[in-house]
Amino acid sequence: NSTTELFEPRAVQTVTVRVPISFALLVLVPALPDLARALPRIQLDVVTIHRPADYDQPGSTLDIRFGNGNFPGREADRLTVERLVPVASPALAGNADWTSLPLLLVAGAREMWAEWFSAAGVPGHTGRSH
């Protein structure tokens, strides 16, 4: 009934989103004030994940993942395009062959160093430190 809808407060809907920690810190958390203003009846529960296997646990309304969108049993929409960028101190980067340097690896589903070396024209580099 229209009168009831007019005077009764609408229920708050909870949306649980699982995201990588980096996405939560760099994108989602800064947007929370705007989201709260735009969607006042939505309670957003943010769950950060560390490993791809964490997505297999039940309990989220939606997931934000890094990847190509091929997630069996799930519908996927691209949000952004990822750019891989190596970072090093100027002293280290300027005086050494990148292929011989120790490489820091981030735990995850992909071997990003191998992708980066391939894109940089260094074929056959596994992305593993020697």
C-alpha cells in the first residue's frame, strides 16, 4: 500500500563484496562516502581476500577479481584494464640487467613477472629469480 511505503522506513539491504586488499585500499575505501550518499539503504560489507582460493568460500554478494573474466559458474564484467609496472630504486634499475636482479613476487594466481618480461621483449624469462 502506498501510505505504508511512504511512512515506513525501507529495510536496509546488505551487500557483501570480496575484493583484493589493494583494490579495497586504493579504489573502494576512498569511494565509500560517495557510495553511502548515493545508496543510503545499502549496507556494504567489505571482505578483503589474499589468495584466489578465498573466492571459493560462500558468503559474498559479488566479487571483484583480477583476471581475464574466465571464472567458471560466474558472470563477469570488466571494470578496468590492468597495467603491470615494475618498480625499483634508480640506483638499482640504472646499473643492472633486469633479468639478473632478485624479483619480488606477490602471492596470487598469476606469474606477473613472466608477463612483464614477455611484454618488454625478453622472451623465455620465467619471472623467477636466479
